[in-house]
Amino acid sequence: MPQRPSISLLLITTCLLLNIHSVFAVQLQFKTTKNSDNMVFHYKWNDHQEQQHELDFSIPLEHINSQYHKRFVPQLADQYVYISLHRAAQKIDPKEASVRIHREGKDIRIRVNSRSEALMQKWQRLMAESQNQAFEQYLQDNYYSHFSNHVGQQAIKPDHLRYIAEGKSPLLPVAQALYEKVPENSETRMYINLLLSWIQSIPYNALEDRLTSNGAGFFPPALVVANNIGDCDSKSVLMASLIRSLLPDTKMVMIYLPNHALLGISLPFRNAERTLDIDGTHYLLMEPTGPAAIKLGQISPSSERAINSNMYSFEVIP
């Protein structure tokens, strides 16, 4: 009988502080105020060239308040699946088969009895499908997805692609405010570098309790902005969501290293810039984590070593 995916393993990404340059994307000021409908933000920071920038925008409170991330609890997932299986079993005609569902350690066991071999196989298959569907539904309801690392190890992680897609609309005021800071008729890379320096200046949180938090340390994009803090995957998701707000058709990819995450974007590149070929597309790489002020097309030595050793996996961003 097909086995449902393991829910005991959660992707843990302990991001590396990229202190590889003497120049840092320094946050100089962060202020927020609230009115009845919006949270108003004021940021001030230094970019890669140590030039000072200011940014003002507002986000509706409904978007900030609706973005809280639920931590993944294997026991709750098991309980959801267990209850769903009992509901599915109640729909079986007792003339065809009887089903016993019980726990065995961390596993849920399904035993089907029938006088007919064909009916027994039928309900074994249908119950196994119900088990998998219930688990997938639990992941979807709680913003999680499957993940496979560079050696094929399976895990569960926050659904970064979904957060990127759903963050586009709420973060559009942020993307537009940043875009207005760029001189007219500038190259796309100027906007990307400004955005990159702003996100790098947002304080970094190593989230040392992530090994036991089961994803509670991941902040959706709007909460990275509201809380003014984020780890590498939270910042990368924020960066991707803001890019996608203004560049809906540009190819992007989320790249996962053993202890880190970064982004790639399909843009014209220069000879000295770091790219990665994925399925025939050359992606220009970037490091949103900070605090090092690393421009588009540059990556840290640790990221370089991991990529050169093929120690990475990826998700193409729709």
C-alpha cells in the first residue's frame, strides 16, 4: 500500500550571516505609525555604495494581520489525517468491506477486510488515497509544501512559492515606492539593487530555536516588513514577492543551499557576474540576507562553494 509522505522531518534552514565585505547595508532608521486602516512605514538606510536612501509607504492592516504563519506540528497533522480517515471509512458499505484504523508508534495503520479480494484491494487503494489527500490538505491549509534537498532527502517546509504569489498584491505599495526612487528609464538592475540593499539592511534574525520551532521562525513577506526582521528564507521570499509585483513575467528561482537560501533572476548579465544555469536558463544570482552589502550578480564565498559542489536544490518561481 502506498505510504503517505513522512511528516516527521521539517526543512530547517539556519542562514549564514554574510559578513564577507567591509561594506554593510546599514539600516539607519525604522519607524511605524498606525491609523484606522493602515500601518505607515518609514525606512532609512545606506546602500552598497554607502549612499543614503529613505522610503515611505503604507500597508493595509488587514494584510499584516492576516499573514501570521502557523508552525508545523507533526502530531496535529497526524490527528487531522486520523480523523479524516475515520470519516472516509464511515462511507464504506459494510457489505463490501470493514476498515480498522489504528496507531502504531508514529504511524497510522489501515487494515481492510472483505470477502472479496477485488473489493479489499479497491478499498485499500481508496483509503490510501484518502490518507495522502488528507495530509496534502493539511499542508495546504497551513501553508506548507514538500521539499527535496540536493541529495534527495525529503522534508516539509513553509510554502515559499505560495507566500511569494500571495504577497504580490499586499506588497505592491512597497514595490511602487521603491520603483519611484529609481531614475526614469533606468535599467531593471538598478531597481533590483536598490530593493536588494533595502532588504539586506533589514535586521537579520538567526532564529536559533528553529530546530525545535517547526517553522515558527519563518515570517511571511508582510511580517518581515512589519516586524523589521527576518532570516534568509523570509528575506528571499520578501525579495521575490516584491520583484514579482512589478515584473510579473521575469523568470526567477529560489535556490536552497544546506544552510542558506538565495535567489536567481533571468536578466542580462556581465562577464564578472555570478550566474547559475538551470534547465537552460541563466539566472543572475543575488543574496537578500545581508547584512553584507552584496550587489546583484555577487554571492558569498560559502554560497559559491556550495553551488560549485552541486550542493543545492531549487524551486522555479511561477
